[in-house]
Amino acid sequence: MPKLIWLMDGDPHPNIEACRDAVGYIPRIGKMRILKLIKGEVSDQKLSFYPNLNESIYYRNPYENDLYVNLDEYFDYIKKKRVNELVDIASKLGAKYVRIVFKEEKKAFVSLDGKKKTKEKAKGAGGEEEAIELKASAKDLQELEVACEMEFTGHNNPETPELIYYKNDPDIESLVQLCMDKANPPKSKSYTLKYNRKQDINLDAAIKIDFVLSKLSMAASASVKSEVEKENRMYMEYQIKF
């Protein structure tokens, strides 16, 4: 199945014999295939759409099979799902407190004027001066929002949580293993997790999606590319106490 689906109210080719009983069409727009699916045929395809069925563009959720999310709500939906899963992990591991903060990486470039002297070319000659520019880059994480801060009663019977959005994440899997070791469980732990992951929309895919939307005259106020670039600068600070 293509990753991009455009739900249509009806068949755009009702009078063409070759298109009779078609559930949809798969055109190629630029370098991307999309599925133009007729809404009345959705139930037979075993697909789910969030938040509802509208004549709109949907993108496949890479973490949940056969679930397509309205592109206008895609980034907020994934964000909420990730936060909820981290809270669920804390609860099942017996935590008493959890805090999740979104932070953004800011890069500052500082230009410095420096001078260096070259070696004298001949005896008695004056040293030649050459101006150079030095660039220093510094990374800084700026707090964007506190996504969640919650207290639990806590418990000493940790359960292995089902990982969906953090499956194969080494930090989260290590946390689960530490908590399941009842002989020496942790008292607190703090992680800085890179927000954007390999399964997510990358810049190359974002450019292709924006091209498709422009051809369909369905471009949003914020481009998919700009959303992905923002996510590439984002981190999640995950604090958990037992």
C-alpha cells in the first residue's frame, strides 16, 4: 500500500467501463505513488483512518499497521502517542513520578576576527598579516513545553510494558531491564531522547509529499518539510523516579 492516501467522496470516472467497480486509483505524482481511494470502499480494505473519514490526504502511521492519519493532524498525533507511551511505561514499571519536557536544539554561530603572521620571506622583511575568520558553533537545548508532569502511588511489581513507539529504543529497553531486576532497581533515571526516529518522515519524503500536495492544490499553511526540520531539532527529556 502507498504511504499516502487521498480519500475521495466518489468515483471520478463513473462512466468509463474499464473503471467499473474500482475501489480507487494509484497515480504517480512526481516520485511518489499515492492511492486515491473511494470512501465508500474503505470498509473492505481493512484500513483505519484518524480522526475520521473526510475527503483529505492521509499518511500511514509507521508504528501502527494499517492506520492512516490525516496529514493536518499527523505530527500532533505522533507527538501525543509518544508522550502517552512514556507515561504508560512509567506507570507499569512502578514509578512514583514522571516528567516529560520537549526541548529544541538551537545553534549559535559566533564569528571571531583573528590575525596570524606568516614567516618572513627575507631577512629584514616585514611580517605579512593575514586576516582569518573563526567560526565557533555551540549547541543549546531550549525548553519548549512541559508535555507531562505526573505523580503515581508507585508499586514494587513492575510489568513489562508493550513498546510500540519506543520499540528497539536502547535507552527505553535498558530502563525496562533495570526495573525488572528486583534485586537492584533504580531510584531515579533521566534521559534525553532524540525526538525524530528512523521510522518517521525524513526530509526526502517530506519534499516529495509537499510536491504531491502542491500538484493537488492541497498545500497546508506549514509545509511538511518545515515540520520535519523542526522535529529534527527536537529532544524529549524523560525524568522518572521510583
